[in-house]
Amino acid sequence: VHQPSFFLDTVFRLFAVFVREQAFFEAGDKDRVKLQSFSRVHRHQLHRILPGLAQEQLYASAIQIQHNTSLGWNDVFTWGAEVRSSKESFYSQNVFTFADPTSYVNVQNLFAQNSFKLLDDLRLTAGLKVENSSFSNLDFLPDLRLAWDDADKHLLWTSISRAVRTPSKIDRELMAPGILLPAPRFRPEKLTAFEVGYRGEPMDRLSLSASFYYNQYDDI
């Protein structure tokens, strides 16, 4: 796994101190820019789980920028980017350990989404996220939603989306001599999700909310 550069690591730390948690910038009635960041160091001695046998240290940083605006045809357009970096060290004195006690993970993504009305009570939302990480190649994650919302407190929607679960340190590197081998070629799990839902008040003093899902998994 690639180690993050000293420059990028330093930028994360300085940016997190400057922005603290989040900052907002507005330009006009429809333009809004949000900046978010965090930088945390977590050290944990696993006394309760493995007394005196394991110790974990995690350093994580992230920067995200998001711009909400309109393309000029009564829509809401959102786009932005995010960069995340983490360093995790896990030291074990028992039979279960990791092939590499210290690992680095970098994740970068670009995203865009537009929501607009097809009819007065029918709205379409289409989005796309492009993500790259240390554990996988470039992934394209589309999201398409259609919602019907009438004036009588009824909302009916359907959607199709794609998601990817990035392999964790345990998935790829956990090992135990003679029992378990590491799996450095562990591939990301892919999900295509279909959803249909309803929320509303079909009768006085009666509220109803229901969702139905169908998920397809690949590379499990």
C-alpha cells in the first residue's frame, strides 16, 4: 500500500487546524461552498479484549469541498471532491497478527449530483461519484432516483445505485501461522441496489412508511 507523501500529510494537518471542523462561503442566493476537514490521532491499548497482548494506533485526516449551486433551470446542482488519508498500526503478541503491522490508506473521489423537476410533482435526481483508493482501481458509482410528491402528503420513490466496500486491513492482512494466510488480492465488494418506497398519510391519523430493497452483490 502506498505511503502518503510528507507534503500531503503536512497539508492535512495544517488544513485541519485552520478550518477546525467546517466553514461556509456564500456567493449570491444560490451558491454555497462548504469546506470540511478533520485530523485525529487515536491510541488504544486493547486491555479488555486482549490484555497486554495488542496495541492499536490510528491517524486519520480528511478534506472535503462541496459546492451547491444551480445551472439556471430550477435545479439544485451539487459537486465536490474529497481526499482521505489514514495510517493504522496494530501490534499483537498473540497468534493472530498482521502481515504488515503498519498500513497506509489513501482515498480520493470526485462527485456531482443534479436534482430537477420533470413535472410539477415529479423530480429526478442523478449523481455520479468517481473514487480511487489504495486497495482498488478507479470505481464509478452512479445513483439515479425518481420521486413523485403530490400535494396530499404522499411521496413515492424508486432508485438504483451502485456502491463499493473497500477491503479492510483485516480482510487483506490478518494472519495466523498454520491457521490463516493473508489475502493481499482481496477485491472490493460491489453492490447494485434497487429500492422502491412510499411515505405518506393514506388516512386521517394514519402515517405509513415502507421501503422495499433488492440488492445484487459481486466479488464477495
